[in-house]
Amino acid sequence: MVKSEKKKGKEERTKRKVSRPAANFTELRSANVEKKKKGFAELRDDLFREAAKLVAEDPSQRIAILIKPPASESNVVMQSFGYPSAEGVVRQFLKDSAPPVPVTEDDDEEEDEDWCKYYWWEDEKLLNSKDPVEIMAAMEEMKKLQKQLEMYKSESKP
């Protein structure tokens, strides 16, 4: 009888081992799916939160985030976040009609603008210059202007 009890105990143990992992597998699988759902939801929320922070820092920024959820959430096709709206940002991106970004002016640009306000031949420094390099450069520019004027005159004659 001792042998038969040992055999029964062994059979029961093997049955438990077979049935137990199968039950654990489905539990683990459902736990993994739940973790993935939680992980996706947390990542999505973190991404949306960071985008909101960026917009809060600089309200002139436009942002759109489009996310396709995992297949387990098949009832939702796409999730979006946008400022001012995801649809508006995407529409503007597709039209490529974004307004130009304003550029702050530097002192160098102001000097360049001052230089452009008059023609090079009106420059007092150049008129009073005794530097042969500057004078030769001015003469070359005058020759170019003269050639352009002659071409213009020949094109305008009937």
C-alpha cells in the first residue's frame, strides 16, 4: 500500500504542475496586457503633459501629437493632442502656409540696413577716398552699371 500511495501522490503532483502553469500563463498574459495598456496610457499622458508644458512656456508655438493606440484598444482609431487644435495644426502643415517666424534684430543687421539706405556712389567715404583699391572697385562697379544701361537701351529700342 505504501507504493500505491506514493504513485497516487506522484500522479497528483504531476497533475497539479500541468494545471498550475496553464492557469498561471493566462493570468500572466492578462497581467502583461494590463501592464501594456497601463504603460501606453501612462506614456501617452506623459507625452501630452510635456507638450502642454511646452505650449505653456511659449504660447506662440503650435503642436500636434497623433497617436495610434495598440491593437488591444481597437475601438479607438487615433488619439490626438494639439494646440490650438490638432486639426488646425495639421491643416496648416498640409497647406504649408505657416506664418513666418519673427526674427529678432541684432546690431549687425541694423548696421546693414543703414548701409542699404543709400547707394554706394553716394558714400562720402568713397568720394573722399584716396585708397586705389577702393577707387578701382568703384570704377569696376561703374563699368558694370554702364554695360547694364547699354543692354537696357538696346532692348528698349524698337
